[in-house]
Amino acid sequence: MAPADSARVHVRRHLNGYSDMMGADAFGITVTLFALCHLAERTLDDAIADRYHQLRVFATQHVEAANILRAID
């Protein structure tokens, strides 16, 4: 999932106080991580949890890794 527009977006997460700008690609990774985490918790499906961890590893290699990791913390 990612916005069709490639412009940077302002992202705010009230639960951890995160507030910053991120590119559409980083935003898509962040939103997908949240969705996978939620699904893994609700379903207790190991395959979904594995996909979350795989995407998180991928996110650590992204140019905006610090932003992504701060947002999901």
C-alpha cells in the first residue's frame, strides 16, 4: 500500500508521539507494517507475523529507515 502521489506526506501517530514528513514509499511500508502487525495479533497466524518481520528487515535498508522505525515504535 502506498499513496499514488509521490509527494511527501505528513504522518502523525498519537500513540507514540511520532510526527514527521515521509515519502510515499516509506509511508506505504509504514502503513503495511501496521496492517500486518494488527492482523498477526488478531489471527495469531505465524505466516502473517513472518511477513511483518520480513518487511521490517526490508524497511531497515530503506533510505528513510529511521523515520519508518520511529513511526512504528
